[in-house]
Amino acid sequence: MPKDIAIEVRNLVKHFPISMGFFKSLTTRQAPVVHAVDDISFKIYKGEIFGLVGESGCGKTTTGRCLINLTEPTSGEVHFNGVNITAISEENKMRKLRKNMQIIFQDPYESLNPRMGIFDIVAEPLRLQKITKSQDELRKRVAGALEDLDLAPPEEFMYRFPHELSGGQRQRIAIARAFVLEPEFLVADEPVSMLDVSIRSEVLKLLLTLIEKSHSSFLYITHDVALARHMCDRLGVMYLGKIVEMGPTEGLIRKPSHPYTEALIAAVPVPDPTSRRIEVTIKGEVPSAINPPPGCRFHTRCPYAKKICETKEPQLKEVGKDTYVACHFPL
Amino acid sequence: MSFLTSKENRKLFLRKIKNFWLDFRRNRIGLVGLTTILIYVIVAFASPWMAPYHPIRDTRLAQGYAMPEWVTILPQNADLPRTQIERIYWTVSENPQLIDIQFGEQVIVNYLGGQIKPAHVWLIYNFNYPHDVPPKTFQTTFSWSTDLVENLTYSINLGAVRLNDTVQPVWWLDSNQDGGGNAFINSEGIETLIMIGLDPVKDNLARRIFTGKGEYGLLLHLVFMPASEDATCRFTFKNGELRILGLVHGVLGADNAGRDLYSQLIVGVRISLTIGLLAAVISTSIGVLVGVVSGYTGGFVDEITMRIVDILLCLPVLPLLLTLMFMYGKSPYYLILIIAVFWWLGLSRIIRSQVLSLREMPFIEAAKAAGAGRFYTVFRHLIPNVLPVAFANMVLAVPGAIITEASLSFLGFGDPATSTWGRMLNHAFSYGAFTHMAWWWIFPPGLAIVCLCLAFVFVGHAVDEIANPRLRRRR
Amino acid sequence: MALLNVENLKMYYETLRGYVKAVDDITFDVGKKEALGLAGESGCGKTSTALAILRLLPWNAKIIGGSITLDGTDLVKISNKELRQKIRWKKISMIFQGAMNALHPIFNIGQQITEGILAHEDVSKKEALERTSKLLELVGIEAEKINRYPHELSGGMKQRVVTAMALACNPSLVIADEPTTALDVIVQAQVLKVMKELQQKLDLSWILITHDLSLIAETCHKSAIMYAGKIVEYGGVVTIFKAPLHPYTKKLISAFPSIVGSKTELASISGFPPDLLNPPQGCRFHPRCDYAKEICKTKDPPLKEETSNDHYVACHLY
């Protein structure tokens, strides 16, 4: 039974130009770019939590931002509920659509305006979207949003400033701000990586509760594969701007099909000194995104690389139930 | 966007101010600065009541370069005289011919003739000079007129009665016509001294008269020399004032023309504060606006703006200011405008660089994700976060403007009709305060400038400390 | 015979508002060729402990009591001069938190490592350079990179350079403070592999300070769990992870999601870490503990051996 698609990404590309000196830019014909996201396509279904995992520089953050049109893609399309949001040029139309797409950032210290009170921070989206009709309604919704995140009584928090709260509390405010509009789609970029371990699970639990309550679709971006396994229904693994593997979480984790996924999972430390896992060693470090390797981008480090991997780029192919791999020799 | 109207916004705003004050209060240097500024502000408001004299128009209040009064605390200065102003009320000393004299608002001596012998009248005004130290100058002013003069020559003689009862002539006038005028007799005036026969360079008339403390007198000797029996003459005397210029005066002494320096200082507070604050506020506003717009827009607009700023920054401000003032006038408000126009350049760069880092911040993007437009972002997010730096800079711009104004006035380019500290220093320099070692003229304006500027620097220092930690990470 | 013996160490920071009891009576030891994992969340005192061992504390930090014995010498009692000449970097060295970002941008990595060697040992420059090349090889960096500058290296390589610097004078004990926090997971695995190899090759002992319990599980032999300046549990890594005793340890372990095994519910600990100026009376964990009893609020539990195989716990439940 086909599930409803909330977000569909088609051939998304985002290149960042590198600023050169004035004279160099006159002499070189083609400006070098950072290939942050290079032609990826995937779908997120309604009500699911889709995880985008990968190491730093793989393009997951950029993808998340393109999905809600915070960054304009170089090319490609993003369809939200059937509407092609990348084609919208009118600011007003985009603004109205933003009501349904929100983002939670990584840094709880920088994602809140230090000069705004908590009430203003959480009320801002409501005010900008002109949703509430009266001050009372505004107050009620803000209080409700704060209570949903266990910041009770809300009056105690509404009149404080961000620097008076702890990291965990600030991140909860950021989440409250994202959910106060009751959006249909949310992106979270490493929402707990800057919090203490014992606080993480509380924040994540609240997040899960909210997602369930609102039936919203969620894109969870993280480099912590173990956490992604815990939170997400489906995973997409990115490497150097490409999606190398995609599929349901448990299947992907238990039986990875792409060598990179295998290496990634093997490298994650386990809080169990007796577990013996396969030690997969891959050499070297992630190549530069300015000049990605030709053919399969992973071939420079892949222990199973063959001749064809150096020249021909593998496409994302379905290898199992809803599982896709971009590899010439999937495991 | 309701700004201060809702209860929430009011509460948050008040808390912000309270937090700021709590932080500021901890900084002792800042408090010292703030108190000093408050004192200056109160003085500026109260200056019409605090300044006893007009700073420019009230001259001859004391001897030129008179020291402040409080130097009399020291024993060697204890006897220095203050300015003594005596309204002259004549009494009859001798009137052998019993000429009719009317006393009242004016003194009218009515000679009605009746004989051919000369008639004399001596009117005297006794006063006490309580110092052993003689004054250097005294001045007598009065209005006189003679009318109904017929067949007669009259002589008006003004003299001073010494302690030993000798009379020192001071001034005289002979005529046989109707006459009158406002006499201004300056004991140091060259005409006076030559008339009496003293050497203008070496002799001092006041010294010749005043030899110690005691009762002195001012003697008005009128001589009527009739040509016939029916000669008449009516002599009117009014508004007589004897002013013995003191060697000490007021709180801060006097300048070369006897103007009160304390009044000049007090009046200067207003001008300096006004110029300083206005120039700072205007330049800060321009600097913030340009910096924010340039930093946020980026691209071509940013490049062009910054190149313009670069070019303008290279211009030498003071010479340009002097030229502009020379061409367009010397009003102090014009000065404010010119200072503001040049000061915003430096601030715009600072603000721009802060905006460059601010606009990458997640909370700006979160606002964008919620549907914020560019204007909203600039006014609701960027400017409030840029304000602490702008405020700190503005507080430091005030002393800059004050010193610029003082420099210009000192160089002589200020408005001569406005009394500012710079003008005070200019006059001190030009009119010989340094040769006279008149420290009470030289130090106070300089100290006033320094203290006010230091106060602003202290406050700016304290505000700066508060401005930065908020943006710093707390882990 | 243990290499390093820390007994009843107390180190407080003196502030205007009073003493911040950062390290309050902790006891542990590190044997030869042993790796000890010092675990805990931010603010629990683990970095302060490391700094106290090397006496690299700020001016307002005072060691109030206790002893740190290295090969018979009490490091608390010796003079600054002796500590600097004989102990620091020669017997004990440290990889600081975020050190890879603290590499000097103007000098190449060869110069930075030789600087360390030349500062402590009387050798010629040539010899120092030779040793530097060997060190780089040891940590897995190609010798020709000796003239590279820090900004030309990746994060993982920078961390290895810093490790090489710590090994410059052949210490017996290396303290690594959060060596892999800023690194990607694959690079982290590589760096940890290097550390494990070094331990074998050089007879090194390690103290690994981290908040990530999984790292300790993978690399260390012993572990001490710290909370609010105190050690709440201490013992072999297997016993602690397989059979944790202290409520805090139990919750902390289950707060880490695991990539193997079945999906478990992540545990969370309510409340906040305590203010070390005025820590709670009695057991410092009692406000957040699910099993807190009356005695926990008044009496501070001492670290006692619970079972016979060197497993200590500080809790009134036992």
C-alpha cells in the first residue's frame, strides 16, 4: 500500500562557490566549487522519521536546509505535499508555506537570539505568520508549547532570557519554537549533540512524543549512527554529497549493503567491552569536496574497490524492500 | 509587531533593563563615570541659575587675572581685596555759599547766581576700604549733565581722599557750556594718568591713593565761576558708582578683562555636553544604519559602501573641518553636524563586521524559516544585537566630539559668542594667562574636559564589558 | 605494583563566593600498561583531576589534601622545579582537550614536536628531528609530512600530531582529555586504534578522560565513574559495564544508544548537575537518584569494595 509522500527530492544539487582573490577570478575560466550536495533523490513519507547520517562534510546539513528552502539549491526540485517549493519565486507565497516547515538547530547557545525574551522567541513564528488573533490566544499557545516540553510552569520561563537557562532548557525552547506552528514537516540538525549525555535522552523523548502527537514528518540529521538507529524509521547514508545507501533502519544497521555503511557501523564504539565486532579498517580520510574523486566517490578508501569503481559512478538502485544502494558490488 | 504595548513585552523590556543595571552596577569604574556624568548633566541643566554672571558680557567684575577668592585661605593671600562696588551717595562736605542741592534719585546742584565771586561746593562720599593691600585699579562711572548754563564757567573735579586727609585729584572737567555725558574714569586709563600727570607705565593711581585699610572718601568739588551776577548753572549727577576692582574674585577668578571664569566654566558644560551627545548620537545612528545595511545586504552594495567609507576615512578630518567652518560659518550646531558626518565611518566598519558574523547565526535562520522578511530581520534581530557595541562606541564617541570641539575652539575656529571650554583655553593662550601664570584660568577648563571625557570612557568601558559576554559562548 | 596512586585527593578552586569543591576525596590507581577510563559528564571534575596530577592548575586552585604517588614520589609534595624538570612530560604527559586546535599556526608540526623534545632533554637538534620522524611514524603519519603546517592537516592528523607531542619524551603515563570529541566516527576509530597500538608497543599507561562511555568500553581496562567531584564507581571495565552497581552508572550506561543488540529505551536522569559551591548534603547524587533513602541525604557514602574482584562503589544501597 503506497504511503503518502510528504517530501520528495529530485536530483538535488548544491554547489558553493569558493571566493577567490580578485585577480585569480579574472584568470581562471571555471570557478572551483564545493560539491556539497551532488544530485541526490529520495522521499520522506508522512509521519515517518527519516535519518540522514554521515560524517562531517558529507552534505547532510546542506540537504536539510535545501529541503525547507533555507538555502536555495543550485538545481533540482523539492516537492512538499506535491508543491514544488524550489520553483516558488514569490516571497509571499514561500512565506506562507514556511508555516509547515520548521527547523531545529544544533547549537542551543546560538539558535536563540540572546536579546529576546523566551516569550518573544517562542511567539515569533506565530507573530510572523499572523496566526493568532489576540494577545490572549498568543499567550495561550506559547504557554502550551512550553508545557509540551516540560518547561512548567510556563510563566517561570516566559520572562527569562536565554543566557539564564541551561543548554538543555535552551534546546527545548528551540524545539518549542519549531513546534508552536504545528508544522507538517520538521528538520532537526544534530539537535542533541551539544547537550550532556544524561540530558539527551530526555530531550529526545520529548521530541518523539511531540512528533507522534502531531503526526509530522521528520528529518533527523546526525553523525551519531547509534542515535539515528534509536530515533529513525528509515535511514539515508551520505558520503561526499551523495546518498550511498538508503532503507529501513534496522535492516540497514544489521545488514549494510554499502562498504561505507559497513565501515561506519563498525567504527561506532559500543558501551559493552565484551562485544566482538568485525573490525573494518578503511584507509585515509575523506577527500576534499572541491575535487571529489571520479567514478564512485568512495573508491579511494574502499577495501573492495575494483577497476570499474574508478571510472563509472554507480547509481542508486533498489536491492531489497525499499532498500537502495549506490554501489557496483553491494555487500 | 506590538512593541511595548503588550504586558509580555513590557515585562521583558523591564527585565532587560534590570539585568543590564545589575551587571553595570558591579563595575565600580563605570559607576564612578556614571556619577560624574550625572553631576555634569545636573550642572548643565542648572547652569542658568548656577552661573552668577554672564560669561562674556559681564566684564570688569574684578581686576584682570584676579585669583579665585578661596586663595585667601592661605596666610600670604589673606588680605587680598574682593571687588568692592560702591553706589555713590553724596553728602555735603562743605557748602559755604549755601547753594541749593537736591538729593534723591539724582543729585541736583542748582547755582542761581547772586554774586561774582566763585562758588564752591564739596560733596563727599565716605567709604571703607578694609584691606592693607591696595587695589590695582578702580573705576568711577556716573552720568552727569549741566544745563541752564549762563554766563558762567564751571569746573567739576573728582578726587580721592586719602587716609591722611590729602586729596588726590582723579578727574576734572572745565566748561562754560551745557554739557553732559557718561563718565567712565578708569584709574589705569592712559588718558586719566596723563591728565593727572603720572607715568602710565610706572605709576599706579590706585596705589597712590590706597595706602592701607581705613576710611576713604570720594570728593566731588564743583566750582562755579560766574561772569555776572545772573549766571546760572544746574548740575545733575546720577548713577554714580565706584568700583574698586578686587584682586580676588569668585570661585575661579577672572580672565584678562575681568570676566568671571566660573560662569564661563558652568556655561561651557551645556555646550560641551550638547555637542558631545548630539554628535555622538547622530554619528552612531548613521554608522549603525550603514553598517547593518551594508553587512546584511552584502555583495555589490556592500563593496561600494565600504570603498566609499575607505576613501572618506583617508581624509584628514581636522583640516577639512577647519576649511568647512571657515567657508560656512561658526555655529556650534554646524560643528555637531560636521563631527557626526566624519565619525560614523569608523563605527560602520565595526558594525558591519559584527553583522557579518551575526547573519550566519542560527537564530537569524530560524527567523527566516518562520517567515521573516529582510526588514524584520534587520530591525528585530540584527539591530538589537548590534546595539551593545554601538552603545559602547557611542559612549566613547562623546569624549571624541567634545575634544574635537575644544580643539577647534582652541585654535580659534569656534563661535566667539559662545562660551565653551575650548574658547576659554583659546583666550587663556591668546591673552597672556601663561605669562601671568594664571593657573586658575588654564587648569579648570582643561580639567573639566578631561574629567568629562574620562567619565564617558569609564562608562564605555563598563558597557563594553557587559556588551561582550552576552555574545560569548557559555559552556 | 601500580604506577600512579591517587589517594584521597582534594582539590578546590578558591572563588570570591567560596570554595568550589571540584575534586573531593578521590582514590584510584593506574597500573603499568593499564588504561584507566575516567568518565563523567561536564563539570564532574575529571579534567581538574588530570590538571591536578600535573599541577597545571590555575592560580586559584588549591590542593587541600591527599597524595599522588608516582613510583614512590608524592607529586603533591615535591617542588615546582622538581615537578617541571623530572615529572612533567618526562614521566607523565597530557593530551589536552581541544589540543588539535591549539597547535601553533605559524610553526610546522616538526618544529612543534622538536620544541617539546629540546625543552626537556639535552639533545642536539639533529637527534631531536630524528626522534620526531620516528614519533610521527609511530602515530601513523608519513614522515614527509614533518614540514606541514597545522592548517594543512585534517582533524584526525592533528590529533595524532598532538599525541606524538605527548610521547616526545617517552613518558610512562599519558593523560588524554577528550581526545576524540571533535572527530568524525571513522577518524575516531582510527585514532583510538593508534592509541591502543601505542599502549602495546611502548608499555604505556593511559588515563582516558571522556564523557563517552563507549570509548572507555572499547579501549580501557579499568574505569572510574565520576560525579560532582567524587568517584561513585570504580573497577574493571567488564564488571562495571556488565554489572553496574551505582544508580548513576546504570543510568549513564543506558543513556548511550547502542548500535548492536536490540533497541533499548534510553535512560534519562532528571534534574541538574549540582552546584559545586554548595553540593548537596550527604550523597551528592541523592536529589536525582530513584533509590534515595533518608541516610543518603545526610551521610556521604564512602568508596567501598563491594565484590571481591576489585569493584568499588560509593552508595548506601550496598
